[in-house]
Amino acid sequence: MKKQFTKIAGIALAATLTLGLMGSTTSNVQAATSQFKDVKATHWAASAIEKGTSKGYIDGYTNGTFKPDASVTRAEFVKMVVSAMNIDTTQANGKWYVEYVNAANKAGLYASTDFSNSDAAWTKVMTREEMSRVAARAIGETTKENDKWMYLATKSGLIKGVGKGQLAPQGLTTRAQAVVLIERILSKNTGASLDVDKYAVGNAEIVWHGTNIFTVMPEKWVTPDSDVKQAGKSSVEEMWNKNLMTITSKDGLYQGKLEALVAIDLADPNDPNLGLIAPINTLKWFNNRPSITNLMVKDQKNSYVLYFKGGTVFNKDTKKYNPNTNLRFRVDGFDSPNLDAFFNKGVLNKTASIYRNDRTDIPAVIIPKSGTVQTNGNLEIILQTPAAGNLFSEISPLSLRGTR
């Protein structure tokens, strides 16, 4: 049976919470068309609140307030989404939210693996991470990776960051956030394009699989669609293998781990990861000529930096494995079309290491946005053991055929 935003009387929530999104007694709800005295026209969610109340899936209060900063429980949010999307519900015994949970489960918005299906669980305030799961599913996204939901939600424009792209996954959901998100869901499902917070997407990509290279520099990491399909992946982003971010030596005496490969756009003064290499004014790039020390990174703004955040997990034999090298790495596939210009004229036209005082003090490389070529090998990210001879080994969390 289809319910049209039925008001539910006598719902007891934490403390004094009586949210219109789940219904209350009719006398406790402010008409949707009223002006809310705690939501000014300049409020960041004012437009969404107006739309949500006019559609009837959320209401205000009889005292003329909306309480945009009041928290939203898991049950309340699920009811809002089910109601806003006009999903069929069937009356059920038990708590007021059971029919909405059942509808959400049937529609694929909620899975029992998200959290236990109990009153104690449903009456908890919903976190932003939990909200991202429901939102992504509401527009048809699917994944078996629990840490990918926030990436899917931010990449589609459903969720934006707080501050400079910060995800705050354990942050609690408010009424204002809930109604804004639901309006984005409804817009997305009509085919509309949503504004995307690229900083939030990049941070969410790192949470998902340990790198943001496909968000920050997608034009660089490309490969034929046929290769992606042959690998059994649905997108090039899935070609990154986060299981190969830890390298262990053949004898088991050394282990290094790449915690995150962070791409930084030097042309973007607001890039949230610039702090990893600050101050930029003292950074230099190396053209394999030790006598040349005046090649400055600040002069190469039209470039990316790849910062290898990680280090040694253990080194049980410092005679075999260099204790002064935290993590060895290499980036292949961005080659020079003119090596003379690179070596002798200081032209950045290929991947180069960067440093501040000595050649290994910054675990990063710089890659110009243009001017490189892919000659023989694949586009690869490679981790290595800090040893020579038969002790040397390497693994590659990413290898793409690229454009060659």
C-alpha cells in the first residue's frame, strides 16, 4: 500500500526531539508553508528546506521554528527518504519506523550489514558516512566495498565536504543536512547534474583505496576501456590495487607500506594537501645533475606532485636493507621527448624527484601537466625494497597500458 506522508502520533525520541520528517501529532507540526524564524533567507539550506516542507516529507514546529541544527536519527532519515521518493510502504507491527525500514530494505536503501536492525540502533543519530550509503543507493549506486560509499556519494555530488573538503564521516546528521541531501537525491534521479566538491571527492578516494590520483589528475591515468573490462573492473579507478600497497622482502626481514599516494595540484592554491610539501618556495626538483641546485618547484605551477605517504613497517636486518630509506618508489610512463632539454636546459618534461635539502628528504615526484610522452613502458606506480641484488624486489599497485 502506498502512504502519503502519514503523520504518526506519540513518537518518543531522545529527549524532546519531535521531528516532522517522521511525523508527530498534527498539533505539534508547523504548516509547511510557514516562514521559519530560525531559517533566514541567507541560510545555506533555506532553499532545500522550503522545497522539503512544500513536498511534505519534513515539517517545522508550531512555535515557528524548523530547528535546522537538530540531529536526525537513522530511523527518521530513512523515513524521510522513503517518503520523499514515494516508495511503497506496508503497515507492520512494532515500532513506528518498521514499515519504513522494511520499504528501505526492499528498495535496497538499507542492508542489515550497515548496522543491527534493532530499536537501539535505529534511534541513534545518523552519521555522515551512514547517510552517504543510503544516498548513494538511492541513485542506484552499488558496491561491496564498505569504504567506497562516501566516494560514490561525493563523486555524484550528493555529499559535499565540511571546511576544505573534509569528510567528517562520523559527524552527526542534522535536519538541514538531511533535507539538502534528499533534494539532491531527487534532482539526481531526474537526470540533473549536481555540483561536485572535488576536494571532498579526493579525500573520499583516499579513504576508499589509498590514493586520489584519479580525482586530481584523471587525464594522466588513462587506459583503453577494453583493458578495464578485461581486468573485470567497471572503471579505471578500480585498476588501483590497494592490496599491493605493502611490500615485504623475499626473506621476510623488511616491510614497507604506502599509506596513501597523494596527488597535489600545484596550480590550485586551495589544494587541501599542499601542506604535505610546504613551504613550496624552498622545494627543488632534480634533473639528475647534482651540480644544478637552482631548479625550483615554485616555477613549475603547471604540474602535479605525487607524495608517497608511508614508510618502513619493520627492518629486521639493517645491513641488508638500507635503514635510511623509509620507502622506495618509482613512477613510470611520463617520459621526456627531449632529454637534452631536461638534463642540460632545466626543462621539466618528465617525472622528476623533488627535495629540499638533500635528494631523499621529500618522498615525492613532480610530473608536468603537459610535455611528457609515454614511450615503452606502462603508466606505473612501483614500490621497491631498499636493497640491491637478489634482495631487491618490487610490486606495482597500479599498471596501465595508457595511450601507447
